[in-house]
Amino acid sequence: MVTFNVRPAGASALNAVSFVLALAGAGLAAAQEAYPTRPIEFIVPWGPGGGADQVARKSGVMLEQLLKVSFPVINVAGASGQTGLTKMLAGAADGYTISIMTGDTFGTQASGKPPWKFSDITPVAIMIKQPSAFFVPMGSPIKTWNDLVAEAKKRPLKVAITGFGTPDDITVNYFTKKGINLVSVPFANPGERYTAILGGHADLLYEQLGDVKSFLEGKQMRPIVIFDTQRFPLFPDVQTCVEIGSPVIINQFRMVTVKEGTDAAKIKVLADALAKVAASDDFKAYLIDQYADPKSYMSAADAQGFLANELANMKKFAKEAGMAQ
């Protein structure tokens, strides 16, 4: 604060005091309005190496360049992503802790009674949307969907998933209700989940195509069925769930969220920066590399309808899977 060495005359002394206080108040207001002024913690509610971790690190680096503060990524795995979410919700709604919300954690709103409400968070932007699939190791005797159905009649097939109550789990139980003997086996750490089928700890993997791209390119695993309306161009011989008569399509998405109650001006700063990230050639190339929808990005306003539709869809399939409460 700057003061002036001027002696006010008479009653104007009171005005001088008021002037100094006003300056102090203006300085405080300016300090409050400046955002961000320190690192913003970026919580990923899953272990390192997975799709949520990748999008956080990719966007985090670009956000650092735009907002001139660091975005340290903190991995907090557990409880289908709810442990990391709880960490964010336990902190202050000050814009200095943000989190990735995945379709996995969002799905727990449909399949059970999670310890959080959707109203506890505020979406900032959806950054990526991807199709999911069932995968088997390259050497598996299961070559087609019909092979899978036949094998499931002989024994229960273990499916590596992110966690109970997630879209992965809903999908497994959906098929179980149809008489296909599948069993969910959760792995919170993405690396363990991906290698579960390679090491014989699971028969199938439910995952997004882009998240296991290196395994696909390395001919270590292959998709059996893709949960989408159309066949994926790189795997033209792989059936969709629509073709096998089970249109259980639950989009995987990763969005950036903050705790409800965060100042709207701070949310706008983050939202504007994320819009620039999504519009960049670098991020567009990233979406292509991840086999994602090139039109993945959605602002918070545009995402509302999408999220409402996804939740209704998840509830529908959870009910058919016998999981709705």
C-alpha cells in the first residue's frame, strides 16, 4: 500500500483516512480477483498410466502455459474413483483443486448409492469421449463374440474392470443377466488392469480402445466386441454391440470438475483456458491418437444435456443388469 506524506487540513483529515482505507480495500479486492496465483492441484482419481491420467497430464501441461502456474497431477486411486473425488470435496472451494471425473465414477450414480451427489461438483469441460470394448489376449481361443458366448457356457469368464458400480461393471452384469457367465474383477490401477488378461488373471478386459493402443499395436491384445453403433475403422471385422443384439452403449468420458461453490469468475478462467486447450492442434492430434471422438470437447453448458442423457442411459442399463437401487 502506498501512503502520501501530506497533512490534511481540518475536517479533511477524516477524508484522508477514508482515502487510505479505500486504497487498502481496493488492493485487497484486486488480490482476491487475481487467479490463479499459485499451483492448482489436479487430482486424478485413478492410478498413473490410464486414460484419466493421460488427459490430465496432457491438458495440465497446456494449462500451465496458458495460466502461468503449475498443475501438479496427484493420483488418488480407489473405490471406483470416489476416493480421489472425496479428496477434492474435502478441500476448499477455492479453485486451487480440480479433478478429472470419468464416466466410471459418474456411473456409480446410476448403479448404487455413492457417498456423493452430482450437485457436489461443478463441471468445467468435457475433454475426451471414447468408445469401449471387450478385449482378449492375442493368443486367446476366443476369436469372436460367438466364441465368447460358447466359452462362458463352460466356465465363468473373469472380466478386468475399473471398479464395482462403474459402466464396466454395469456392462458385465448386463450380459450376466442375459445368461452369459461373466464375473467382474476390479483393478483400480490401470496398468494392472491392462496386463491382467496378458498374465492370465482375467479372461477379458473392458476398456477404451485408445487407452490400450500400445497393446493393440504391439499385437498383445485385440477387441472382441466394440460398444458403439458403428464398427471402428481400424478393426472392421469386429462386431458392435448393436450387431450382437445387445446395444449396451455407455460412453466413456473424462471431464474437468471443481467443487460446487467455487467462484464463478474462477471457473470461467479455467473454462476459457480449457476451451483453448481443446481448440489447439496439439490436443486435436491427441484425440486422434487416442481413438477418441474428434468432437469430444463440450463446454459446461453444452455438457448438461449430454450428462443428463448419459445418467438416464446408465440407469436404464443398470436396471436391466439388476443393479439399480
